[in-house]
Amino acid sequence: MEDKKSLEKHTVKELREMALAVGGISGVSAMKKEELTTAIKEAKGVPLKAVREKPVESVVDLKKKCRELRVKRDELKAKGDRLQALYIKRKISKLKKRMRRLARKVAPPGE
């Protein structure tokens, strides 16, 4: 059964049974799915994947990217490539939304 499915695809009930069968894991009944999968992997000696953290972006970095994309969009418009220009316009829009979200986190309103 373990060969057919990865641990993430098992139900919590199945993972609890597996953890009890492996042995050496305490507190199985109170564990959540993520905790169970990591505990089983550690008990079996399976190497854990490193969790990649997203690089922290600042508003300044996002504005710089936005400026670069605007220049690229203008060049594409001048060439007549409307489809690629539209694609760049959407990227700019997403960056602006991300900038607004980041600005709200840095300085909440009313302070």
C-alpha cells in the first residue's frame, strides 16, 4: 500500500495506523496529517524535503520590476505585438496588487 501511494495521499486514519505499525512514535492520536507524515518519514529514515521560503520582497523591489515591465510593454506596443503587451499589462497589475498588500502589512491604516 505504501508503494502505491505517497504519504500525502493517505487519509489521517491510514497514517495513524502506519505510525502505530512503525513504532517509536508517541502521541499519534493527537497528531495532524502533516505531523504524521513527517513523523513516519523520520521513523523510516526517508529524507525530508527542504521547504523553500519565498524571498521577502520590498515595495521598492516591486516598483523597480513594475517600471521595467512598463518599458518592455511600451516597446511591445511600438512593435505592434498587442498580445504580449497585454500579457505584460497583466503582470504589472499583479505586481501592483502585491505592492498594495505589502504596504498594508508594513503600515496598517490608522497608525
